[in-house]
Amino acid sequence: MKRITSVSRSWLAQRLQMGATSSLGSLLHRYRASGALERPEIRAVLSRFPA
């Protein structure tokens, strides 16, 4: 998500209730590594945002 937005990591972590800003990078890495970005419902949501 951070790759497609201009908001700060702290704003993103707080808004998505992901805990400490320092853990955001590892959480996003694990999410991407899980293949979740290939799920049709996730792709549909992300397609609404310009790359």
C-alpha cells in the first residue's frame, strides 16, 4: 500500500490500526509474501487507486 500512496507510514499504521509504525514494514512484507495481493477481491479494491 505504501507503494501506491503518498501518506506517511505513521498515518497509514494508525489509520489501519496496525500498531507501531516500526512494525508496518514487516507487516506489509508478510502480507505481500502471502500472495494476498493476487486475490481477486484485493485486486478489485486496489484497481480503484492510480498506480
